[in-house]
Amino acid sequence: MHNSAFIKICVQVHGTSFRFSAQRRHIDTYQLIGFQLDIALLAVNTYLPHDRQEPQMSQTMKDKILDAAEKRVRGAGFSAMSFRDLASDVGIKSASVHYHFPTKPDLGEALVDRYTSQFKEHLEQIDTASLQTALDSYVALYSQALVLDETICLCAIMGAEAIGLPKNVNQKTKAFFKMNRIWLLDLFHRYGVENAEDTSCLIVAALEGGMIVASSSDDRAMFDQIAKAAIRSIAKI
């Protein structure tokens, strides 16, 4: 009979896996020990029937940590975020955050990777049947960030902190901006926009910078004004 107070633990050491049952309420302690010994330790449920297996806790907790980290970074910046804050937000010990993300640069890289992937999905859903419609939808992706919890684009924050960011996080942030420029460049080439490469760079800079200025000025209308001016004067539509 299944006892919900216990959970199956998988320990991986030098490619060899060992399994044992442990009390669910002590999982944070087991994960801390695994982290200190540099041993991969995962919660699994293979002893349950397939239709009763629970999602792996490590993945669920990792998502919760990333959600909390994104909220803090978008609200106060990457440098101001601490693992202690994230642990408090999620309701776990700081050592458990380190279990999933050994260092702050590791967390930052995963955070930007996830944000870039989500943003890319939205880009791929934009209707490009007309240049105006496509650009309006593109601007809306940035505008929505100002509406949600009064925060701004994650990579706008990262870009503003670029000088002090870890190298790996900086590289991921640059990749986000490059993805945006390439998407715009392809759109502009399709519609014969002059100076497409320069135009794509200018629009990304205008929107990202506009978000920062609007947020610091506590005036969302400023972003709308900058966005409209950028689309009108740069894309000439």
C-alpha cells in the first residue's frame, strides 16, 4: 500500500544509481547532503503505478525557483536578488536553491534561457500577413510586460546591468537581443524596408530603452509614445 509520507530517492554516483525510500518531510535535508557531497539526488516515484506517479519534485521546484527569480529580477534587478530571498519566496531552505542552481550565474543563465524560449514562442505566433500588424503585435509583447505587475522585460533589466553581469549571463542576454534583431530583419527584408539591419537594431533599442525610461519615470504612456515614434519614423509606415 502506498504511504504518502514516504518517497523513493534515486542517488546517482559515478554513473551508478541507487534507490531507497525516505520520509518525504526530510527531502530538503537529503538534497542538502547530496549537494554538499556533489551527488545527484532526485525524488522519484517508480514504485507507484503509472497512473499514480507524481511529477518529479526537482523539476517542479526548479520552476518555482525560476518563477520567483524572474519576479525579483524584473522588479529590482539581478544584482539585488539573493538565494536567501528566493528560498523565502518559495518556502524552502537556501541550500535547496543551491541544489538546483549551484551558483547565481547558473541561475541567471537558466532564467534568461527560459525567458528567451518563451519570448520566441510568442514571436512565432505573430501574424506577419502585413508589416503594420506584425509590428503592432511585436510592440505588444513589450507593452504587456509593463502592464504585468508593473515590471519590464527581463532582458531589458539584464541589459541595463550588463557591466556587472557574469559572463555566461551576459552571453545569454546578448542572444536574446540577437534573436529579436534577426526576427525583425527577416520581417523587414520580406517587406523591402530600407536599411533593414540598422532599422532592426534601432527598434529593439528603442523598445528596450523605452521600457526602462517609462518604468523609471513611472509613466507607461512614455513607452507608448516612444514605440509609436520608433515604428512611424524608422519603419516609415
